[in-house]
Amino acid sequence: MTTKPEEAENPGKSRKGIMKIFNITPLKKIIAGVVFTIGAFFSIMQFINWVHDKAMDDISGKWKITFVYEKTSYSQFKGMQLVYDVFVNQNGSEIKG
């Protein structure tokens, strides 16, 4: 990697030059960080509310769960299926089954 003589003398100069070109001041960096943090916080809260709403859907009824053994070292189990019938009753956030 080659450096220009002025960069070798003052390695921080190029960063300061970029800050001048785009008129980035430390205050603007702080404001941008605060705005980003607030935006991220509200995005996370929106996601949590969405997941909570989805979790409250009624899942009562009969569910069929199937496990298929695709890879196994015991060849007699290859392709074997285990099927479970599960009956679920949901009352609000309480689930029994």
C-alpha cells in the first residue's frame, strides 16, 4: 500500500478532510446517532407488537406432527416416519394439550 507524503506526515488529515467536504460536525454525528437509536427502538417495539399479535392467534384444534428420518447411520431407520396427533386447546394465552 502506498501513501502520499502528506498522508504519511498526518494520517488523520484525510478523515478531517472528508468531514469538511460533507460538512459533518461532531454535533451532527451525535444527532444522527440519537435519531438512529430512537428509530431502531421504535422498529424493535413494532416487531415485538407484531409477534405478540401473531402469537395470540387461536391455535386450538388437531395438529399432526411428522418426523422423517432422512439421514441415519442405522439403515433400517432411513425413511422412517413418526407421526404424532396433538390436540390443543387455547384459552387466551393459556395453552393445554
